[in-house]
Amino acid sequence: MSLPITKPVLIIGGSGIVGAKTAQTLRRLHPDLPIAIGGRDIAKAQGIAEAVGNAVAARIDLDRTDLGQDASSAYSAIAVFVKDETLNSMKYAQAHGLPYLSVSSGVFEVGPEMALAIRKPGSAPILMASNWLAGAATFPALQAALDFRTIDQISITVVLDEQDMGGPAAFADFQRLTESAPNPLQLKDGRWRWVKGEEAKRGFIDIDGTEVEASAYSPLDVLSLSTATDVKSIRFDLVYGMSASRRRGDAFSTEIAIEISGELLTGEKVHKRLDIVHPEGQAPLTALHVALGIERLLGLSGGEPVEPGIYLPDMLMEPEYVVRQMKEFGTVFRQN
């Protein structure tokens, strides 16, 4: 069994909506785990730290290679909720041998992180968790895929309510990933393609029967699913607008629809759809998956602490465990 963690997990962006939620989720999963809430506004970070308990605040400067920390600062892991364009947070983790988790990179911009991880392969475990909500679509899709002998296509459509954006950092990520990015990446008939124009649009029937328009999007789910299965085609689409719950007059929710076409283990050809909803929006799901990634990196669940290397979330955690935790934290699953 691993020794107790005595140094805090540093959450950079921990005073933001999702970062703070992650700290709360970690506290629920591991009551004794020390946490450091990192941010530019030390007073705001201190407020979050006091609310979480057994936590401290840390002023973070991403323009500095030492992150603005003095020589006495010591952490057990780093999770980053902002787009660190300097990669100083990752360099700091490598220099100190700390597990590192990031969630803000699109498929088109992971090159610098991957190059840094490849350059120093023995320095630290690097978890690239920029999947949708840090894995909330990937793990249920992989669990559903276990029923199939062969898979022709996996289509994932996510609904992000326009009132569920989160804080300024999340909005900046959304703008960068949807407006400044090149064409989305898809796997079609075994070939990788960057799609655009009409090919990047898709009609989608939401969970309440409403027809909406979805646009192609490419978080790291397309990489996780393509390497974890022998699927021939993968399409990931995003609907940004009104969630089904808000259409009926309730608060916003977050929705994920997973469709799989192929041949079951029984030999039957089918098209299955799994709808996933969290009634409190995207923040609880993102927080949960980051928390699960941190606990796995530290060896608090699922095995010993992770060895240095570069990882996607599904390389470290079992779908059955993650899906069970999703349900425990209020996620609703409906098989169609």
C-alpha cells in the first residue's frame, strides 16, 4: 500500500469554478489529502482553501520557470486548469519529478506538450487529460465498446449549455478551441481527415427529441478511442446552445450522447445509443475526472503511483471504475 501523501496537490487555477470543484471532489474522495489552491489572486485562493479544509493558497506566476514558488515549496502533483502557453508548469513538474495533469489543449496544439514529455521521458508522469470534461465521454464509450466484437463507427455528440461555460479561463479555452483552431480532426474509414464546411455539420436529435445542429469538434477523445479500439470511424460533435433541461424550464445540464455501430459479441449487427446527463452541468463531471486522474497518478486508487511517461486517461484507469464513480457523483445514464 502506498504511503500517505504529505505534500499538497497543487491545483493551478484552483480558485476558478471547475478548479475549486475539483478541490472539493478530491476532499470528498480523500479527506486527508493536502491540497494547494494555486492562482494569481491569493485572497481568492485563500478563500477556496479555507472552504475546502486541509488546504493552503499559493500565488502562481506562469511566466516564471519556478512558478513564483520559493525553494521550500513542495508538492505531490500538479493539475492545471488554464492554458499554460509557456509550459512552465509542466517544466516545473518535470524538474521536481511530479505527476502532471493538463486539461486545456486541443488535438491541434498538443505538439509542444508531447515534445517536452518525449524529450524527458523519465522525469515525471504526464497525463494529457484534454478529453471532453477530462474523460466523461471516453470512459463510458470504452465500457460500451466491450459489448462489441467489431466497431464500425463511434459518434459522440456533446451539449454544452451557453449558461454553463464556467469562468473566464474556460471561456478563453472555448474561444480558442472553436474559433482559432484549424479544422476538426476525424477518423473516417480508417483515414484521419481534417473536416470543414458542410462536412463539419451534423443534424442531431437531442435527448428530448429536439433536432439541433452540431458542429465537428476534436478533443483528445478521438485519440483515446482510436488507439484503444479498432474502430474504423470516429466523429465528435459539439452543440453549443440550450440543453434539454433548460428547454423544459429547469436549470442547465450537460449532455453526452454516445452512438456505436458494429457487431456485438453475439454476432448481431446493431446501432446503440447511450445518453449521459449530469443535472448540474459540466463542472462536476470535469472535476470528478480530474480528481480521479490525480488519485490514480498518486497511487491512491487502482495501483501503485504511476511511473514517468506520457499517458492518455484511458491508459491509467478502468472504464468500469470511472463509470461507477460518475454514477456515484450524480450522473444519469440511459441506454436507448
